[in-house]
Amino acid sequence: MADFPDDETCLVWLWNTRYNLGDNEAHCARCEEIRPFKRYAAKQQRQDWTCTACGLHVHPTAGTIFHKSSTSLHLWFYAMYLMTSTRCGISAKQLERELGVTYKTAWRMFTLIRHELKGQDDDPPLAGVVEMDETYVGGKPRA
Ligand SMILES: [Zn+2]
């Protein structure tokens, strides 16, 4: 909450992390060169950065699970924090309560975040030696 207090902070963080090479210069896909980008003022703060040479708009959420979501970036970031910081994980039901969204929205966010995390892992799921703690399977056979 201190690092990402609102949507704007989250959006700028995405821009800086994904595109900004420093001093708001980024690789422009249309110019095929590194160009200065600018965020033009409008009635509502614009959600995209514009190439000052060719006018190409770059939206920092493009190609991410947040793109065109009606849920605020701030809530997405909070959901990711909750899902990755709790030791034993968190359920969609808990997300629903924490974020104050509907269960349907919470479940959708939960699934997309989990899928995205899984996709970033290079290791195949459950390959090689699999160890598990605190599990007891079986027992005395019944007579
Ligand atoms: Zn350009």
C-alpha cells in the first residue's frame, strides 16, 4: 500500500518496468528506434505514452492480464501481493473479501494471476523427485 498507493503509481511502474529505458525514452515499434515518449495532458490523465516522433501510443498494460480490465490496477497489484506473500496461499473467496469485489471477479483475477505465475516458471510441473511435508497417506489395512 505504501509502494503502490493508487492506480497512477501502478501504471507508471508498468511503464518504467516494461518500456522506459531512462528519461522516458523507449523503443518505438513503428520508428524501430529508441525515441523520447511523452504523456500528453488531457481532461483525464491519459493512460498511454506517445512517441514524440511518429505519434505511436504505447499502453503499459498491453499484453498483460490487466489490459482492458474493468478492475483497477491498484486492486490487481494488491491481489498479486496477497497471492504471493501469504505462506500457504490464498483462496478466491479470501480475495473476494480482501478486495471487496464479487466472487466472479475475484475468481477470474485469481485464475489469471495463477496462470501467469505458472507460465513464468521454466520448470515443468512436478518433475523429478517430488517431496511433500505433513502428509500421511494410508494406514492400517482394515481387517
Ligand atoms: Zn515512433
